[in-house]
Amino acid sequence: MNQMQKTLVALVGLLLVAGGVALFAYKGVYEKDEKTAQKKAQDEHLFATGAEGRTRDAGAATVEFVKLTVTTAGETTVLERASGEQWRITSPVKAKIDPLVVDGVVSQLQTARFKTTLDGEATDAELKTYGLDTPSFSVEAEALVDGTIRKVSLEGGIENPFDGTIYMRKDGSRVVHMAEGGVRWSVAKTTFDLREKDLFVIDEPKVERFSLKTKTNDWELVRGEDKLWRLTRPEATLADTVTVQAVLGTIRGERATAFPGEPTEERLKALGFDAPIASATFVLSSGEVKVKLAMPPGDAGSVLFAVREDADGRVLAQVNATARTAFDRNAMELRDKSLIPFARQNVTKIVLSTPGSPEVIVERESADASIEGWNVTAPKPGKAKGYRIATTLWMLSAIKAGSVVIDKPDAKMIETYGLDAKQGRTIRLFGPAGAELAMMTLGKELIGKAGSSYAIGARKAIVEIDSSKFNELPWTADELLDVPAADAGP
């Protein structure tokens, strides 16, 4: 073997030794450290997905929680859901969940980590010291991790008074971890905490009909295609949509304060539901919701119960006494306070009458026509000023009836207050197919009260109104005609 061959053999030997050293370093050190780091990352998480040590190229795991069993103060609540579905409480009752509370539990399980881990395994005596022999709360969670079920069991003990952390253990291990105190407040929930407490949640935009009956009130509201609310009983009239929305908002704000058990017929009768103090029905595009309020026989009014019934079943709850006020509203509160309630978008014809002058009539082809589609048709034809019509309708809809002077006036009283055809100025509004939508008459001014006049509107009662804006209305055809500047005259 010559010198060159000897050199090549030595070089190959060195390469083999270097490769062996590298392999040993990878297998014995790097790979071991990597596994240790992965295990540490998993151990630090409350709920380890098994993908904590993945490389970035592998991507994050897909995690979907499907079951939670939460035990607090000796009370166990089970929540379940099918993949892609909503959570439901399945034990100890079947009920809807409070999404914010449940989301808080799931969020803690997914993101929270243990702050530190105590050395070694705890003895029975040490577990007792940490409050882990009889945990104050526990959570068993199941999740689909990349399609495979993964489970974890967590138990919480007492609080460390030094820094507010809590002692915890995982999957029955004797290894004790320390977690931030916030974990307890987010995870340790009772059945009441986890239940939906917004008993009167109603999707207001979908409500089509709303009726109420109490000892003193009995009315029904219907929402038309124009999205305006109307009373159908005790009288047919336009309702004040803002007020109705406020009433529904107040009702929605009432929450359950306790759940006294399943709504059995026996229990409902014992709580007074055979003679409810209020019954309400909400008809939505998605179904019907019925609500009843009741007090136990002989109760002085301190305890109020409610039962809600919809497509998901019945729910019985105790509620605040304020719920009674939220529901027991008088129809007068709901009425549109306008002198002549009407929907501006439905008006297709306006007739203005002033004693001694010809009637002024403006019309448009349909309720869908734009404001540019208005035309004066009497006493002389021509294109109308659309903006003046829009302003006129807005002013008329904004007029509110003041105090009632005479509720049911006779012909003599109408003449006395200047509201007859010979003295009063009248406005009539018509809708599609010539239906009269509203009519009002303006009479004499009040003596000693400038800017106020007598008027008759939808209620057919003589009332006081602020008439200061009435003189701004276009009472003549010339004020409404859109006459080009060249034809306006000198």
C-alpha cells in the first residue's frame, strides 16, 4: 500500500468517526433534548394537544372540544356537543348554556399553562396540605385533536396565600403544579353559572307579533311589512316603534336569578302559574315564544317566577321583581304620540284645505315612487317640489298631541274651538288605492298662549298642540309648484 492509499484510508476512517459522533450527538443529545422539550411543553399546558412540539412546517393542531364535566362545590355539570354544533348542558338538567361563561372555560383549557411544577411526587399528607385530597373543583375535558379524541382531567386545590396561585394536579398524577388564580375563576363553575340566564332573549328584528295580558292590560302589537309597529287591540292605531323597541329591550335585560327545578305541572301550580299575573306571546319568523310570570299563592310580592316555552321546551326560573314592571305596560305607553300617526313612506296623496281658498292636492303614482315623482294636480297641475313634500310629511309626523281639552266633542264644541269646515285648516293623507291614512284639523289659537292652537287628530279629541310650525306648511299651490326660474315672472 503506497502513501496515497494510506492517506485515503485514514481520511475515510476519520469521516466514519465524525459521522458516528454526529449521529451520537443527534440521537443521544439533540433528539433527547427535543423530546424533553416536547414533554415539558405538554406538561405545562392545562390541556395538551400532543402537538406542542411540532415544527412550524407541521402546522398547528385542529382542536375542537366536545365534552366538559365540571365539578364545583360537590355539584357536577356535564356539557356536550357534536362536532360543529352548539354546546348543551346534558346533566343534571337539559338546558342551554351561557356562551360567554363556557367560552371562558374552553379558552382557559386551550391557552393556560401551569406557572411552575413542584419537584417530585407528593405524598398523601402533602396532597392533603395542598387541598388535592378533596379538590375544590375539577374538570374533565374531551376534545377532537386532528380528529382523534384526547382527554384530560384537572383538579384544583387550595390557594397559595403568598402569590394567589392555586395548587393543581393533572390526570390523577401525584405531580403538583401551580397555576394562576384566574384559572379557578374561569373554570370552577356551577350549573347555574353555566346555564343561559337571559330567559327573555328575543331576536327583536324577527318579532312579527307581540301580545300581552295582565290583570290591568290586554293588548296586541303587529309589525307590518313597512317595519312599523301597530296596535290591533284595544284599538287599531300606529304604535311608537321606538317605545316598542325600548319595551322589548327592557324585557330582554331581565335575567334569571335561580332555577328552582324542572317545570312539572305540579311545581308550576304550586308557584301560581295556574293564575299567572302576566302572559306574553312573541310570534317570530322562526317560531313562537310564550312567557308567563307568577307568584306563589299568598306571597306578598317578594318572589317572582317565570316560565318560558318555545320549540326547545320549557324553562322555569326565578326572576327579579322588576320583571313584572317590564312586562306590565299600558297600551297608552305604546301608542304613537303623534297627532296623526302614519307611515310617511305610504303616503301617495295629500289634500290641504283652507277656508275661502281652493283645495291643494298633490299626488304621486305609487308609494315606491321617489320624492321627485310628486305632482300638483289641483287647483292647477304641475311638477311639485319634492323636498317641500318630504319636509311637510316629516313635520306632520313629528307633531305631538298635548293635553286633552275635550275627549269626545260634539258639533257645537267643534265649532266653538274653530275646528269646523268654515274655520279650521285641514290636512288629509291618503295611501295606495285611495285609503285615508290620517286627517287633522287646526283650529283657533289658545288665548294667552302664543304658538299653541286647538286641533283634532286621530283620536277625534280636541287637544292642544304647538302650532308654530303650521304656518310654514305649503297651504297654496304656488308654494308647491316647481316653476322654472324663467317662468317665475318678474
